[in-house]
Amino acid sequence: MPFDWTSRFEQERPYLFAVAYRMLGSASEADDILQEAWLRVRTSEEVPRNARAFLTTVVVRLCLDAAKSARARRETYVGPWLPEPLLDAPSSDDAHAGAPAEERVGIQESVSMALLVVLETLSPLERAAFLLREVFDYEFEEISLCLGRSEAACRQLFHRAKEHVLAKRSRFKPSAADADRLVHGFMLAVATGDLSSVESLLADDCVVTSDSGGRVSAARKPVIGKDHVAKFFVGLAKKAPPDLSLTFEHVNGQPAFVLRAFGRLNNVAVFEVVDGAIKRIRIVLNPEKLARFERALVARAP
């Protein structure tokens, strides 16, 4: 009896998407990878001993190929590049639904904007080895088969990547509830125009990075320092259009505000809270990166 790839692929789709998104930092590109993977396996007559491992290998290798062209495009990208925002899924619709609470915290961190930005500085092979081992709990023997490299080489790739990630990783991170309260307080202070209150919620070295891809008006250089960041946001609030609306969401496992204006989704601002203060604010304005996010919002609406 031929292997039922159709039902197995759909069963593994959330997991495979999780792999591809972390490999590429783009939800739309991850969708394309899954489509290509499906086209490759749907007529396969192979009966794998481990279907998930087989599909993961197909997806990872497609991602490694895609990463080459993606890097070339990012070299000519206008302004700062940020990962495509991903609306947090309900726990029942998550690739890791049912995982212990402490494991889910690690899973959320693995999709955070902060980590995805760091992963961009790794080579594609280092990134794959790190994710397969650290996030998806693969043994080095399995990673070796997936990447087509020796176990020793995979260990080197992983340890080099982990050392780099740990050097860039933030220190103490608050509970989700504390981070949410801080971000709500920040937006309230911005709305009232109280500069001192805004500054009190920001880390001294707070940085705002805006990604527009040159398609809409946005700051092309990061805004650095809590005084400059506070003035930047209060200034934006003073120029807000009359139809402006803000909704709070969790995006990439972090607190975020979704801004709509002029009848469309304008931007998604994702907040990173460290040591009781807002350390980074990453704002995605590029319409191409917001298209899938808006579809996710619409699909979730009752």
C-alpha cells in the first residue's frame, strides 16, 4: 500500500512551518517552502521509517537553498531588515501544543524577533544546526543525516552558533504579564505626551528599528537612547491621523501593538523587555511583510 503523504503532510504542516519560519525569518517564504516540499513528496513512493524526519530534511534543505538568494536580496534591502511578524497562534493551534509550560517559554523565545535577528548573523548551516538541536531537540546523528555533514562537523556548527547566540542573548526577561503591563503603560504615557513617564519605562540604551523596505516613509536609521526614543514616539503621537487605532497583540512571543490608519494596517511594533525596561522596539511597516499578518488577523476574527 502506498504511503499516504497527503494526510501525513497536513498533520506535520504546523511543525514544518515552525522549522521553515525559524530558518528564514519570513512567514511568506516559509509558506512557499512548504508548497515546494509538498510538490516534491506528494508523488514519492518512498516509505520512510520516520516521516517527520524525512519531511524535515526536505524542508531544511529547501530552506538552505532559499537562504542563499534571500541573503543576496537583503544586501540591497533599503534600510534595516527585520523578520516578518508572526501573530501568535492559540495554544491549541500550535506546533508544540501540549508541551510543558517551561518548554513553551523556550519555544516562544525561539521565534522572538530578538533571536531571529541574531540568527541572521549565522551562516545557513550554523542556523540549521542550532535550530535542529536547540529548538527541535534533534540528536547530532539526525542532524548529520539532515544536513549531509558528518556528526563532528554538525557539532562544530552547533557549538559555534550557540556561542554566538549566547553572546548576543539578553539577560533577565520578565514574565509575560509583567512585560505586557510595561508595554501598555508605555503606550498610555505616549498618548498623554508625558516625556518623563515615557523615558522612565525605557532602558538607557533603548533602540527603535523600523523596517519599511523603502516602500513607505519611515526612519532609515535606528533611533538610539531613551531620550531620543521618547521624543520619537511622542512626536509620532502628536501627528497621529484621526482614524488611528491601536490593538494589543502577542507577536513572535512578545508584546506588540498593531496600528491601523488611513483604512489599512500601517505597522506592527514589537517590544523586547529586559531587566524591567523596554530595550528594543522593532517596527515593521513594509506592506509586503504585513500582508500575511493581516490575513491571519482576519482569519482569527469571529
